[in-house]
Amino acid sequence: MLSERAPTVLSMSEPPPFERPRADRPSSEPTLSPKELAQAKLRARAARIGRMRKRVIAASLATFVLAFSVIAIDGPMGATSSATSQTTASATSSGTSGTSADSTGSDQSSILGDDSSSSDGTTSSSGNSTSSSENQTSSSDDQTTSSDDGSSSSGSGSGSTSSSSSASSSSSSPSTVTTSQS
Amino acid sequence: MLAAAVTEHLFWIVSRAAGTAALLLSSLAVCVGLLFGGKFVKGRPDLRHLHEALSLATIVALVVHAVSLLGDSFMHPSLADITVPFVSGYMRLWMTVGIVAGWAMIALGLSYYVRDRIGQQRWKKLHRVTALAWLAGLAHSFGEGTDAGATWFIVATAIVVVPAFLLLIVRHLGPSSPQPARQAKPARPVAPARPVAQARPVRQEVAR
């Protein structure tokens, strides 16, 4: 109502250019009283608000489904933590199984490529993990065990405990195994 | 493979997706609220209803985000862990920030329906705190969220958060309109005391 322009003298004198004569209007359109006009406007407004609410609900559901799909594809633990979980899982499996030498070696080489440079045995493993002296001990044990066996069967009890504690401790045993083999 | 992973971590994924949806919806609600509250957009009264619908959708997403964590078999939190601040031992600070922000958003959002009891002016002042709750939720999602480092999450959040930030800054740093209106009110009773000779030219100007 207030947005309509106030009538000017010019507009009062001249008929509106696009307004059809009353006789040309369709007979089905009844002349609405102000009350009915207000009710019709209210109904149209309610329908508009209802449509908008439905669109918001649809958009919310779409956002949720989209986020769900992306998270499910990306990995349930996220991008960074899924890699960590894979590392931990492979380290644990290498510590517990201990019989599959090939799989253990491939896992460790894929996870920690830096261990290939550690050719000094116990000294190099202490360089990898300086904080844990127990890992040095376990790696030296593994070295002696593997030299006795001649294979890379490092699945002793100490190996399993070190692999479960951290990934770096489990990575020290394959490096020593490689050294003893070479 | 994918279905097995989803089934195994269903509640965890649902919670993360609902949290993401809550963050995006709340940012949109803040945007729309600042748009029509700060008179940036005129002639669109439907924005108020859009703001209301987005706020209600945010509340629903927040409830789903919290309740679905109860079914997670890995974290296995208790009801107190997800509803009471400083109870959960998992990332206590960010968890507390999220819980406080969630409760604040729910309470402030639903206070709209009892604003007659609260009082319009008091409710308007109270409603401004919602922006703080939104910022706390943002901090919670980036501080604790598993997807905080993911590119898709950062891009999706930035699309809605950056405009809301800009509008918030403009709203708080820009000229505030209610203060001049209040200062103009006491000047009204002074006007009739003016002499008639000064009032006449004003009337003529108005008539022209």
C-alpha cells in the first residue's frame, strides 16, 4: 500500500495507458471488497512462506546428505587420521602376525621410506627414536633374532609390544632386519 | 567396502554431517538476519521468515549432531558428556565451547517465541548474543572437528562464513541508526515553543 506512488495531477487528468476498460475485463473476476482483497493477500503470503519453508527444509536435507556422502567417501576418520589409522593398523598386524615376512617388509617400506638409509643398525635406530631407549633394546633383540633365523621373522614378544606402542618403534625392527640381511 | 565402513561408523558420520549442516545453516541464518536487521535489504519482509526457518533447521541439525554421538561405539559418550560442559574428557576445551554454543543457540533461537514475555527491547539485546554463539560454534568446528583440515569443508564453510563475517563487521562498525532517533525524541517538545513567525516559512515550504 505505502509503496504505491501518490497520484499526481498529470496522472489524474490522463487515463492510465495500459489499463483496460471495465467492459473488457473477464466476467469471472469478481470485484473484491477490501476485506476479501486483504484475505487474498494474506493467503498468498502464507503460501509464499510455506513454499520458502519447504525449500529451506529441502536445502537442509540436501546439505546433510551431501556432507554425509563426502564424509563417507573421504573416510570415516577423516583424511589425516585415516592415514594414521592405516599406519597403526599395519604396524599392529606386523607385530601380531610376524609370519608374513613379505607383507611386513612392504608395509614398513611404504610407511617409512626414511628407514632405507639406516644402515648402521642399532645406532641408526637410536637416531630414529631418540626418546625411547626401550625401542633400541627391542630392535637389537630383533637383530640378533633375525640373524639367528636368517629370515625376517621378527614377531617376538618384544616386537609386538613395541609396535603397539608407536609406529616408529615398529619401524626400527625392519631396518635392523635389512641391515642383518645385507 | 564403502557400505561396510558407513555401517560401522554410521552414527559418527551422521554426527559429523549434521554438525557440518548446522554450521552452514547457522552461518546462512546469521547472514540473512544481519541483512534484514541491518536494513541492508529493503522491501523483502520474507527474509524474516527465511531467517526463522534457517534458525529452526539449525537447531534440528544441532540436536541430531549431539544425539547421534550417543550411538557412536568408539567414543561412547554419556548424555552428560555431550550436554554438560567440562564433563567430557575428550578435548575438553573445544567440547565445552561446542556445548555452550549449542545450548546458547537453542535457547536464543527459541526465545523468539517468548519475546513478548521477555520484552521486545530486551529480546533484541539478547538476540545479539547469538552472533557470539555462532562464533563459538565456528571455533568448535575448526578446533575439534575431524573435517577441519579437509578442503571441501574449508571451502564450503568459507562460502557462507565470510559474508556473515563481513556483515557482522559492517553492522558493528557502521553507523548505528537507533541512537540518533533517541536523541531526536527529546527535541520534539521544544518545537511548539518556537515563535509563530519562525514556524510560518516552514509551513509554506512544506506546502510547496
